[in-house]
Amino acid sequence: MEITFYYSFKEFEKNYNIDLKNWNDNYPDADEIDYLNELKNKYQLFLYENNSDFIINSNWIYSEYPEYYELSIIAYHEFMQEKLIDYLYNNGFSNFDGNILEIPFGTNVMDFWDDCNVRTRKNSAIIDDEKHKYLKEFFAFNNSMENLDFDSKKFTNFKFATKKILEFVDKKSQLITSKIKFEKLLVEDKDIFSTSQKIKIKGSLQSIGYLFSELIEKGFIEAPKRNGKDNTSAISRMILDHFEFIDKEEQPKPEDIRKTLFAENKLSIEKQNQFKIPQSKIINTD
């Protein structure tokens, strides 16, 4: 799929989401970062500060070996005008003595933009640059004057657009990369918190359940309430969120913890008496 190429930043921005969806439809295994990389590679070809820096590569053969030249946009303009006119003369667009071009009414000479970029005996040079297929947009052939016109205003605006498009692409890429890193950190933090960061606790469910019941009743732990009563389901979930029962092969379920709290605890009276926890008001007198 050929990515739509824009010469205006406003058009690019307006159509970004639509173009991205089309890209995803054609490449379901690709993501937005892949699309942004494709855009970056394409528009970076045109990132130049001014006309003199805008270089188009050409390939010339004077004898046996090719030579390579870098053309400015002005030299490129002259090169392509010569190529187009040569093409027209060589393909029957002239009168019988070959001095005057005869271009039929309605003929768009720009349709030959790629066809004329070939080596001939008279002109053995070609444009050998990936940018070439996009530059056609800045030119129009004047049939009556028999020359190629260059839209310098559109070209200048395109250079501003290129810079903005690449800035847009970089910001999007940074946001997505930051989001991915943040989500990865959240997962890592969750994994750490769910294992090594839990408080390891030893003892039977009944003894631990009774201990928490005592701490709540004696005022050392403020438990969540429901309808004015201690919410045993919420308490049990909080215990499992923060404590790891290292004496058990598998961690208990919230329902297992709930059954060990308050009235449902089955720890014997003898063992309950081993816990000597006073009221918090007595201890916390400072």
C-alpha cells in the first residue's frame, strides 16, 4: 500500500486518522509506531532549509562509467524541461521539419513525466532519486510557450509543511513510546507489589484471622464498614492484597479469610487466650 503523500500540513493533519486506519486495515500486524516510521522515512527526504540545500541526485554516463551529480531545484527544473521537450520531439510531437512542437489540444505533457526520464543518445542522464516521483506536483507544462513552469510558492510552502509534518510525527512517536514505557512500568510495579512487596506472614488461617479480628476490635486497625458493621468481605480482600501466607502452598481465597474473622473464627479458647492484646486507648496514651 502506497502511503498518501501530502504537500500541505493542514491536509496531512486532517487526514491522519483516516490514513492510519487504512494502513491498519492493510497491515493488521503493524501498529501506529510502524506507520509513523514509514511517514518519517518518506518526509525526511525533503527536509532542507532553503532551495540551495534541496538536492536531487542524477546519474550521467559520459563514456563507460556512470557519474553522479547533485542538482539544485533550479538545475532539476532545467533538466526536466529538456527531457520533456526531447521526449516530445522524439515521439512525434513536431511538424515535418522538426522545428516546431505540435501538441494536440487536450494533451497533458506532464503525463510523460516518468516516461521522459530515460537515457537517449542525445542525453544520457537520468534522475536517480526517490524524491523524483513526488516533485512532479510542483511543475506544469505550458503547451503554448513550450516550457515547464515551476510553482515556487507551493514548493516553499511545502518545505514549511515538511518540517511541521516531521515535528508532528516525532511528537506522536514520543507520546506512544512514553505510554508504552508507562504501561510497562505499571505492569512491573504490579508484579513486584503482588509478590515480593507483600508482607510475608506465618500461621494458620484461624490464628491469623483471630489476630486481625482482635486488632480491629481493640482499635489498632480501622476496618471498612457496611451498614454500620465491619465489612468482612472487604477486610479479607485487603488482607490478601497486602499479606502473603507463606505456610500455604496456594494463597487462600477472600472467602477463606472472611470465615476466620469475628464470629465465624474456630480457633480454640485456649489458643485465643495466648493473644494478649489490650485496648489501643490504653497503649496509645502519648
